[in-house]
Amino acid sequence: MEVARAGPHVNEYQLRDSQPLFAGIPVESLRFLSVDEQFARVTIRYQGDDRHKQILTYLEQQFGSLERSPRADDAGPQSAV
């Protein structure tokens, strides 16, 4: 990994010289954020409905079903936000 953005308390890292994969799924990028040298979050960038479905399926297998609530401006049935 290499530092993508450094700050006094918050650092952002990215993978160096490799096709980023999340759970074996090719993605556009992975960014890892640390606060005071402790892992805080990962940002996964990807494109396409197929990739979205693959990632969502993996996350639901790992952590259980996601609760989906309607958006405040959505008058229709529940939608993923």
C-alpha cells in the first residue's frame, strides 16, 4: 500500500501496482482510511449493476441481510439507498 493523502491525524492509503479486488470482484479503486493510525473505513469504487449485485451479495453473506428504508423523497416502494 502507499499513502494517497496524509494528514496529522487522518491518512488515506491505496493499493500499489495491482488491479484492485474486493472479495475477488474487480473494482475501480479501494481506499483505506486511518485515524490516529487505527483503521477507520474502506471506500470501494465500482461501476455497473452486476458489480453492485456481486458486492451486495458478498456483504449480505458475511454480515446478514441489509435493512432497506425508503428515501424521504421517494413516494414509491422501498429502494436501496
